[in-house]
Amino acid sequence: MPGKRASKFDPVAFSADLKELRDLLITNIVLISQVPSISIPPRENDDEVPEFPLRAKAFSERLLEMGVDECSTDSEGNPIGIIKGADHSLPPIVLAAHLDTVFPVPEDSYCTLSSDAITGPGLLDNSLSAGVLLSLPEILSRKGLRFQSDIVIAALNESLGRSDLKSLRSFLREWKRPIRAALCLEGGELGRLNYFSDSMTRLEISCSVRDEDTWEIKNGVNTILVLNEIINRILEIRVPRRPATNIVFGTVRGGVKFGSRAMTSRLGLEIHSTADAEVERIYALIDDIATSVAYEQRAAVTLERVSTINAANLGYGHPLVKNALSILRALSVEPLIESSESELSLFLSAGIPALTLGLTSGSNYHLESSTMNIEPLFSGVAQLVALMKRIDEGACDGE
């Protein structure tokens, strides 16, 4: 391993130099943002693979154009690019970003560009990060930056919601070499520095009734009201301050029109805690609530556990965290430290030092009008490259 030493890389100067590559960054961000994050089934009698992720295909093709040394896909169709380092005996540095967004609809998607911002659905979560990964080989080449470790670019097809971080689980299962460190990229917020993940379980409660009456009859069990009863009882659960725990209601869907009772409805929620045991305790209580309300309301109620993540923590004192903080200070960026129940948790649970970083500032994160600010992006990319250099120089290796 290279010895630990003070890095000569200046993130402030590099941030200023990056402005020369503004067009490259904007082009790749807009390009990947306008490709729907969906899988396209083949046409009948088509010889292509049964189904391919459209955005992953576009990502792979563009990554090759950007000069990456190797590009392939794993068994889940995740594009994997490698920028070769000088010393192949060293473990690689992994840069990961999810390609899916909260707008997976197969419709044309367009970005609008102004002098200081880009607006488009899914931009901050997480098309922006994919565009930065696409740009990285060209950025490093133009700036003459070389690394001892290989740099592995992992674009993850399926992470959000029901996907349950499927793509990263597959990547970690198939990747056989040790990993020196991993950096998970998110669009915002610049200064975001996640080094720990709380325990989390994601649940979906579905409710349905049999329509035994004629269509004219508007009385009877309304599944929206059944879910309302379930929500009220969940709100009565004792949630402790220590270990810090909360229940987050995220989605409610039900019914088809204003004047008819809802025959089917769904509720999505998450349980978060710093302790795995507390998540399990609350899950058991919600399971009992769903079962009892089903009997009492004469409705079909099912509780499905969609995703589970265990608590993991790299620790504030780890050299990777300390170096990330010093880089943010050099860039005059205020650190934003909180838990992240995301790809980070899987890396940490696998014993891999990892952080999640934000790349720029913006607004309307999960709306179709998601907007990223261009100017802070240069500091965001400089932060990333500076931390990559410090990892490569050995400054972030654990004791």
C-alpha cells in the first residue's frame, strides 16, 4: 500500500479548472436524464436479449465513448466500467450511482437548460450522478490524473422502492476482489456526507374487498377507511427516543373515481431506528394491527415486507470520514451528516469503507420539476476527485 502522506491535490484549484469542462458535464447529465430508466421488452421474434434496461444500454455506449479502459455488464445488466490504475495488485476504488429514478414511466423525458440550472424529472435522484460518472474518464484524462488503484464505475439499474437495492446486492455477490473503498453518489445536497445507516424495513399494506353487491350499491366496506383505521392504530404505537426510532408514512393509493367506494387500496411506510431490534418490535406490532383490522372490518388485508436494511456505521473517526470532512472545509462547504438507508448500508455491512456524497444543490428533489444548480457542481466533482486521490494515496486506509 502507498504510504499515508499529505495530498498535493488542491480541490479548490481543481474546482475552478473544471469550469472548462462545463459543456462535457452538462451534455452527459442531460443525455442520460432524457433516457427513460425502464426495461424494454423485445419485439416479437427479436433476437436480442429478452429484456434490457434502456438507460443502462445508453450508459454503456456513452461510457465507451468517454474513453473508459474496460466496459461490461454483470448478470443483472449493470454497466461496469474500469479506469485502469498503475498497480493492479491494489484493491480498486468503487464509484456507484443508481440509474433508476422515481419517474420510471416509458414516456419521453426532456430537460430544460438555463444559464445556471438544469430542470428535469429524476434529475437530482439520481440522473445527475450518472452523468458525472459518464464524464469522469474524460475529466481525468484531460486533467492528466492517474491512479495507482483501478477505478471501478458501477451504474446500478435497480435500487429504489421494491427493487430493494437489487443491483448492488448482485454486484457485491459477483465481485470477487477486495474493495479498497466505495463512494456512493447522489445528486444532492452538496455537503452531504453519510457514513452510517439506520436499521430500516419497508412495508406495503394492501387492502381489498369482494364486490358482492350490484354496481349500483355504494354502501359497504371502503378500503381507504380500512387503511385509515390501520394508520390510526399505528400512530398509537410507542416510538422511543432512545434508540432513535420513527415511522414514516410514504404512499397511499386507492379507488378509481370520486363517487365509488374504493375496492382496493395500498399503504407504503417505513420503520427506521438506530437499533435492529426496535425495528423488529414495531414490525411485529404492525403485523398484529393489520391482522386484527382485517378481521374486524371484514376486509382482505396483507402485509408485505418489501425491503430490510440493517444498521451499519463506519464511524466518525475513520480516516475516510476525516479526509472527506477536510476536503469539504477546503471547499468552504458545510457538512450535512445524517443516516442514509441506501447502497451505503450494503457496502458497510460487507466490511467495505464507504461514504455517500452529494454533488450539487437544487430544489424539488422528487418532483418532475427537479432542478440542479450548475455552479456548485464543480465543487461537488472536485470533492469526489480529491477524495479519490486521498484514498489512492493511502490516506483513507483504516488502521
